Amino acid sequence: MSVPMLNKMHMNGYDVVSVNNGPWRVCTQGDRLAAFASREEALAFAASLPGYKARAKKPAAR
């Protein structure tokens, strides 16, 4: 049984992730934005996006 390999980087507030030498994905916490064949393409895409900040959750209204 092999151990999964994870490569993860951050650029401009986005996660740039590759699992088991698969495609590089540009993601936010809850959304996958794009997939690329190379790390350089994924980093260039993440750098071209506006800076990302997760929004604070509002408390539920009573």
C-alpha cells in the first residue's frame, strides 16, 4: 500500500495543490477553480487572480 503524496503551496491567498503527482489545482477553502498540467501554470493563474480572503461567517439571526 502506498502513501499519498501531497504538494501544497499558497499564492495570493489561494491553495495550489497536487496529489500523487496528478494535475495541479488552484483552490479556495470550498471551491476548486482550475487544474493545470504544471506547477508553473497553476502558480501563474493564482498570481493573476485578485487576492483572496475568506469571509467571516455571520452569526445566525434570531
